[in-house]
Amino acid sequence: MILIASDHGGLELKQAVKQMLEGRGIEVRDLGAISNDSVDYPDFGAKVASGVSRGEADQGILICGTGIGMSIVANKFPRVRAALVSDEFTARMAKEHNNANILVLGGRTQSPPRGVGLVQVWLDALFEGGRHQQRLDKIARLEEDLGSGRG
Ligand code: RB5
């Protein structure tokens, strides 16, 4: 199951991504937004990021105009590794090296077909583990230290 959300700037791309995921038989939980009315991206970013952080879903997708605001929000949450990607290389690396559990896209920087393609690349890529796992372990330790006030 994949959690997905956008603000108004990401709505069109979100619909296209949902359609592709459902076409692949993947269950999608859409946490909004539901219209083109202007909304605040932190409200929607927090819904997906808290779900992934708590383990309700292994993966999430967030889309705002640029993807920048959603990235900032999502990476506040423990255990979230949110990656804003812009092309096929960064989409693949986000999984192979960073094991990103939230993919972030810009609805105003990617056309719907291009954005959908980036989600497919990320989904189909495999985390390489090894030295990359060591690096993720270091991030997790940083998160623990900062969270306990020892930062
Ligand atoms: C909304 O206008 C816009 O600021 C938002 O979609 C996003 O790009 C923020 O980073």
C-alpha cells in the first residue's frame, strides 16, 4: 500500500500517478488534497510522512508545486527518507543508494507523463544495501541523537 498526497500544485500529477499505480494493482491511499483550491502543503505532507514514520505504510509519494516544501516537511519525521527527484537518474538513485521511503515530485516542474515515469523508475529500482546501508544507519543514529537532545 502506498500513501499519496499533494497540495493544489501537485493535484494533476497526483491523479496521473494514482491511475498508474492502481493500473499496476497497487493499493493507494489518497490523503488529499481533493480540489484545486489553494491549501497549505505542510498539512498534506504531514499526513503521508506521519503514516510512513509510524509504519502504517512502507512507502509514500508527495507532490507540491516544486516538491521542495513537501521534502522539507517529510524529512522532519523520524525514519522518513524523502527524496525530491527531477530525472530518471535521481529517481533510481533515490532507491538504490538512499532507499527513500517517500518520493517527492514537483507538479509544476514535471509533466504528468514524465512524473509518472519517475515514480515507475523509483518503484522498480532495488536498494543496493552494503555500504549504502551503513550510511543509512548513520542517518538513523543522527536522528536518535538529535531526537534525544544530544545534537
Ligand atoms: C504553492 O503555491 C507552492 O508554494 C507549493 O506547491 C510548493 O511548491 C512549495 O514548496
